[in-house]
Amino acid sequence: MNLPVEVDAALREAGWTPGRTDPARARMWALALASHASPSGHQHTVVPPAMAAFAEFGGLAVRADGAGEQIARSGFVLDPLRGLHAASTLADLGELIGARLTPIGAERDDAGLLAMDEHGRVFALDHTADWYLGASIEEAIATLVLGRMPARVTDDGTWA
């Protein structure tokens, strides 16, 4: 993986190292998500790319403050249980974009929910809108750490 220097440094400060993996924790989180149902009956789907992200980056709390390339940098925590009670919300976004979603964490002290779809794309959901952060976990982390402007998900489920 070829990460920008600032992103690599932020991940390492949070405890990440190349080759890091914790499949047991990934399975535990997947079981917790899959066994939870919303009051309306929605259940989480755990997509394979999210399992890989849980194993490599799960549990990291990445600090990112100050001005970024285009917007303020955003710290985040990669803990899917932060989105445990968002099954209905993720089902709605998944229907809009045509892909199943799994929560993977939260940004800015739980101001936004992070989710990954079955294609490995990462989204942020907050009180202002739904945002496309990148085509992979690495791209999404770079977007947050470097303060890049994400693309807004439109009413037709696209982004640019």
C-alpha cells in the first residue's frame, strides 16, 4: 500500500503498522453487527471489504486537526459498533446507491458515521448530507486525514 507520508504518519501514531491484522476482532464485530436488528427490522449486512478493513484498521483512533488541502482535517475511529444502531439509515443509503453497506466507524467524536459498501467504497453520513470519501479504505482515510473535499451523494444515488 502506497500511502501519502502524512497519512502513513497519522496511522502509525494511532498504532497501525504495515501487515497489521486482527481477524478474531473482525469476526467478533461482524457477529455483533449481524445479530443486531433495528426496531423496524433492518439488520446489518457485513460485506467482505469491511471485514478486511476491520482486520487491518479496526480499533484505530486517528487524530487529524486543523486546515487541510480543501477543508478541515477530520479525525476518526474505526470501530463498527459506533454504527450499531444505524441499520435503517444504512439500508436507506444502500438502497439509494444500489449497494449493501456496513458501518466501519465514526468521525469527529461521532458527528458522522463511516460505512463501507460491498465494492469497498467508503461513505460518511452526517447531519448535513451523505458523502463519498473514496473507492477504498485507504482513499477514504487520506480524504479525512488530508482534508480533501468529499463528493456529496445526490438524490439519485450518484456523486461526482
